[in-house]
Amino acid sequence: MRFTRFRRTTATGAGLLLAAALLAAGCGSDGRLSEQEYIEENNKIQKRMAKSTEKLSGDAANDPDALAAQFGVVREDLKEASSDFNALEPPEQWEDEHEVIVTSLEDTADVMTKLQAAAKKQDTKALTATFAELTEIQARYRTAVDSINKQ
């Protein structure tokens, strides 16, 4: 049986790459998820996160308050996803990658706070700098996902 591998989701308007997983219903005898269970849980949360990041629409780009509100909603969704993902027991061989993914989600939620503040102030310089920070976080995340997908 082939495992469905992590799918990458790019957020509309922000270029975000997010992933996480819901709490697993069935765990192995040692409490760890199998590779397949882990990937399935990740794919479930990616669908949820794709819906969340769709809120970062171009329509709000001309309304700083609306854009700030969108960043706030996505931040809360990221916090929830990070918490859910952190509660998972990954397969032993993916522990390091799992930690990077969780940290990347937490860091992305923190970036949403910065983006929200910059949008409210209409501070394009801060928005640009914060998106650069987001790009670095995205690279760490991609490295972890690529490592899982190669195994």
C-alpha cells in the first residue's frame, strides 16, 4: 500500500505554507502513530488550514483593518493547528521533522501577530520585513516535509 505523502498548501495572497495534524484517534501500542496515520492526520489539518488561509484574500489589501482582522483569524487557526499537531506522537524516525513543523507553525502564528500590527499601522516597511521572516520559516518547514517525504 502506498502512503499518501504530505501535500503542500500555498496560502492565497500571502504565500504561506502551512501544515499540521489533528489529534490521532488510533495510536500504535507505544502511543506513536504509524507513518500512514501521521500522514493522514496531517492531510486532514492541511484541508482545514487551506480554508483558513483563503481568508487572506486580495480584497482586503486596500482595507488595513480588514487585512489585520484576517491575519488575526489565521493566527488563531495556526495556534490551534500547532497545538493539535504538537499533541501527536510521530513515528520515531520523524521526531526531528515533527518538532521543526510544530515550531514552524508556532513561529508563523507569531509572524501573523506582527503582520496584523503592521497592517493596522499601514507600515509597508514592516510588512515587507515580516514577509521576509515568513519566507525563512517556510524554508525550514519545507526542509522538514521534504525529509519526511524522502523516507
